[in-house]
Amino acid sequence: MYVTPHILVVEDDREISALVARYLRTNDCRVAVAADGREMDRQLADGHFDLIVLDLMLPGEDGLSICRRIRKTSRLPIVMLTAKSDELDRIVGLELGADDYLAKPFNPRELLARIRAVLRRCETDDERDAAEVAKVHRFAGHRLDVLARRLENPEGAEVALTGAEFDLLLVLVERPGRVLSRDRLLDLTQGRAAGPFERSIDILVSRIRRKLELDPHHPEVIKTVRSGGYMFAAEVESS
């Protein structure tokens, strides 16, 4: 099931926190808000979050202290906000473990872009760590050798894949059960955004299906999710 990013906004200015929360929610994020460090701690204890948007100037414990405290026990991504433009504050925040820094006043679109970039970097880091361990993936009788860039069918014969087909298949296999949009797949495989008439992902998926599926017109391995993208539905064993 597709899960949207869960963002915790820690900001004592109610007008700003409401604006940020409203904008993020309209852009496919779940959002909770906290006005200070104590409320943030309660939110973190009660639920799972993917990223914190943390204001520097807060009543009681300030943002730098909170950032330092979080980093002692967690790798939870942090984007810091501040009304100050002082270069020193930015450097200190980053040295304490913040993943990015945005000075007020800011455009909510820029904040969203930075949040997405941080989440993308953190996801890539986690997947790179996993990739160092997982060199072979098995699914639906097939064997995908990452180092040799080779796919074998259930009979052990090699399935010919182009470089682009292999890259897309690997991205899907490494994320079983997750709905990935065409934009996300294009970003992960080619590092670029989709154009208005981009169909390369659809074409590649169609070609891969013809090589994997028993019935490409009724796929069981790579499924289309309406208004979502594609999902790798087969169970994957990695070693």
C-alpha cells in the first residue's frame, strides 16, 4: 500500500504552521504540528514520522538544542527553519545534524522541494546500505544478479534485457509492494523529471512484462495502480 510522507512541523507561530501544514497536505503529505519541544516529544512518542520541519526559535528549548538531542538517538531527517539569515546559524544547524536549512520568509513550494530532496537522499542512502548486502534477488522463479546485471528465468536461461530495462526492473524489485509513480521511477532510474508527454516508463514496463509475465495483458508481477503508477507485486527474496 502506498504511504504518503508523514511530516512533523515544529513551529510556534500558528499562522506559519497552519500555512505550511495546509500546503503540504495539498501536496500528498500527512502532517502533524507541534508548538514546542515538549509537544514534539509527545507527537514522536505517539506516531511514526518521516521528517521533521523544525523552527530554530522556539519557546523553551530552542531548535538547535532539539536537533542535537534528536541526533543522539535517531537519524530522522530534519529541515530547519529560521527567521535569521546569519550564516553561522546555518552552519551550526548543519553541524548538529540538520539535513537542510531554509531561512524565513520562504516560499512553501521551496520548502516542499527541499523536503522531497531530503527524503529522496535518505531513501537512497538506506537502499545503498541494503544493496551492499543484497546482490541477488529471487522472485516468481526468476533470479536477478545485481553485479552481473543478469536475469535468469525459472528454467535458468538468461533473459535478455537492455540497460534501461535492467535498471527499471532493479528499482522495482528493490521496492516490492510499494506504489511508485512514473515521475519517481524516472527520477530513480534516470535522475530527471518527466516531461509533459513522457512515456518512456510505460514503454519499458511493457517490454519487461513481455519478458516476465505469463500473460502480459494480465500482469501478476508488475501491476498497474490506477492514478498511482506501478507496483512490484511478487514476493522477493534477497541475499
